Amino acid sequence: MADKRYAVVSCHVEQPLDDATWARFAAFQSARPGGFRIAALVRPPHDGEDSTIWLERAREAAARGPLGHHTHWTSPSHARPTGGDPSRRVREEASWLRREGLEPRFFCGGGWYMDESVAAALADLGYVDCTATAFRPTYLAEGAPRIGLDAPAWLRLGERRLLELPSTHSLGMAARAAASALPAHVHVYFHDTDLLDSRRRVALRAGLALLGRRRTPLDLDQLAADLAGAAPERDFAPISQTRS
């Protein structure tokens, strides 16, 4: 796997209860642009949201590709935590998902938030994490808790380990890079709401089609399985403090 040049694609499904957004995402995931099985990293419902419809749609997404858990800590429209214990919400959401018969394998923190307690919770849950980024999101304050990583690795947290599959390219970055230089390991992410804009939808479809010709299309399940015994190990703490 170290010499393999691959690409994977995931979507942060943040509006699963909005009919128009869901219809666009369901069609796009079903189409498998570029030959990619797109992973659905779905935000669980908050208080007041319809959990019945949410569960129906999450099960549909899981039938089409890998399923993941995407936490918005504060509210549906406010991703990063503003207080309390962020790891507690992750554990509570994961417990609810499993009681409902869903077994997401992957996780991505809303607003790219990560700290050691959340990482420990993910390791305990057996998740594979996709919260690390190969770039620093420009909207984050200097020193905001996150992970910076440009290639997959096992992160050591004391006696725990967490497999990290970092996100390397946004929709726009992928579109620009697909026709030029690409790293060996590519993980493109986008948001379900991107698909509401026809120009972004066309650009993403074209970018993935080109990417699928330049890299071996994998999905997150395949990548995690391939890397389980092959990814290098790194300590969590220094990575979480990166400001680059």
C-alpha cells in the first residue's frame, strides 16, 4: 500500500433531513462519479429533528457506500463545540446509532475539531478517523484544536491507537489539482450542500472523473482494511498541536 497511488471520496452529510439536499446527495452517491463509492459521514439528529426519517436515510446511504458519523457539537448549524465535554456527545451519539442497528466505521469532527478526549473515545468505539487535514482550514483561529496530517497513520494515545485517514483536498482543491500535480494519497471531501449549486456539482463530477483516471479509486472501507497493518505510527499529542 505504501507505493499505491489511490484516491477516496467522502461527503459530510450535514443536512440529511432537507429533502432537496438529500435527493441531490442520494443521486450523486448512487452515480459513483469517477468510479468512487462515496462514503457518507452523516450528522446525527439533534433535539427536535425527525429521527425516523434520519434513520431511513442513513440506512439508504449505508447500502450505497461506507457509513460514517459526523458530529456537530453545538447545533445543526454550529459544528465546533462551545462548552462541555465534546467526547461525551460523540459517545452518546455512537451509542444511539448502535441501538438503532447502525454501525458506522468512520468519523469526522464538525469544523475539523479534535482533542485527545475525543480521539480516545473514537479509539474505544473502534472508529477510523478522517478529521485530520493536510491543510489548515483558513477560517479556524490560530491554535484551534485540530489535527494536521498529510498521509494515513496510526495515532498513539497511551495504550490506545486510532487509525487516521486524513482529508487532503476540498472540492475546489480537487478540481484544481486533478489536472496537475497530485500526491500519492488523495482523500477528497465535500459537503452535501455543495450539490445544490449546479456549477459546483458539475465541477465535482468532472474532477472526480479525472481523478478516477489518475488514481486507483478506493473507498474508505478498502483503504482502512489495506492500512490496518501497514500504516506508520505517530504520537497524537504533537500532531494535535500543529499550527501549520
